[in-house]
Amino acid sequence: MTLRITATTLVLDLEGTTSAAGFILGDLYDYARPRLGAWLDDHAADPAIAAAREQVVADAGLSEDAATEQIVAVLVRWMADDVKATPLKTIQGQIWAEGFARGEISSHFFDDVIPRLRAWHAAGVRLAVFSSGSVASQVPWFRHSPDGDLTPLIVDYFDTVSAGSKKDPASYTAIRTALGDDAGSLVFFTDHPDEVSAAVDAGWQVVAFSRPGEPWFEADFGDVPVVASFDDVEVVAA
């Protein structure tokens, strides 16, 4: 039976929802890892990288004059533990954006996702993104999809810098304000139980995704509807 949702805007989580976590934690992490040190040094004058470096030093308790090698060691450890640290996401995002532009990497979407996104967009549903990955990585992720440039489908992108933690209801309130929608007219697609709870607490509609093989498969999502595929949902424009 197909779940029917009426919404003005559908906000998408990526990892585990639209795209395989294994691809992000595997292919993309493998691409970024050996490039961290050179990126920090070569882009030291970039305010975003300088701020990320300072935040790593502060968060990891390093000395203010920590060498690049020490910072990279922290970043690699965070990657191994899948820590959703904002400075890590900033640095990774820039590295990935360049990799996408060079054609050295491409994004991944489950087979059920892109056709449904195109159909919902054509039917008048607005689409936005809220991911722990930086906006700098989200945009090329959609631009370099296996089915071409998807950025014309997306009205806005949000990350932990622009909106806040994905586990904090206040972040969803901030996104609602930015989009100009009522909370009840928004729907969030995610595979993470804590994100489900945060969005529900902010008054949003939520659909939880339990995809076989993904980290949160068969988790406890509370009272929200749970599906395994975009084909299990019909989103109708409010």
C-alpha cells in the first residue's frame, strides 16, 4: 500500500535515504582521506578552511600551533568513527567538490530516488536538502548524478552550519523559517531515528526509511510511517 503525503516542500536526508551510506563512507571517504593534508596547506588562506582548522584544534584539544599532520590525524580518526564534525564536513566538501568538477568521482542514488524526485518536482512539490555533509558537497552531489544535473530540482540546501545539528528540533525550525513554510506542510525523509524525533518535535511530517543493508535498517522509528523505497510514497503538492 502506497503512503500518501501532502506537503509544500519535501526535505531530503542523503546518507541511507537517497544514497547508500557505504558509497559515502567508502568511495568518497577514500577519495578525501589522502588529500586532507595538501588541501589544508594549499588552501590555508581560505577563510572557511582556516576556521575549520581552528575548530579541529579546539575540539581535539590540540595546541594552537599544531602541525598539519596532527590535524589530519584527528580528521582521519573522525572519519573512521563517522563523526559528524562540522570542520571535517567543510574540508571534505571542498575536496569532493573539486573531485566532482574534475570528473574523478560521481554521486550515488538508489534506483528508486531520481525518477520520483523528477515526478514530484514536475507535480509542484518543492525539494530541499538537509544533510550533515556541507552545502559545498551537496550541490555537486546533485549536479553530478548518474542521471545528469539534478540541481534545477532543488530549491535550497541546508547543513549543520546553516541550520544546526540534525538531532536538534531548533534546526528544523530554522529551515522552516528559511523556506517560509508552515511546519505541518513540510515533510522530512530520513533514515536516522534521532532525526525523526527532532523533526517531529519541530512539528514536521516525517517519513522514516528502513533500507536493507543500511546502518539504521529495522531501527525503532517511533510512530512515524516507515518505508523501504521512494516508490512506497506518493507526495502531493499542498
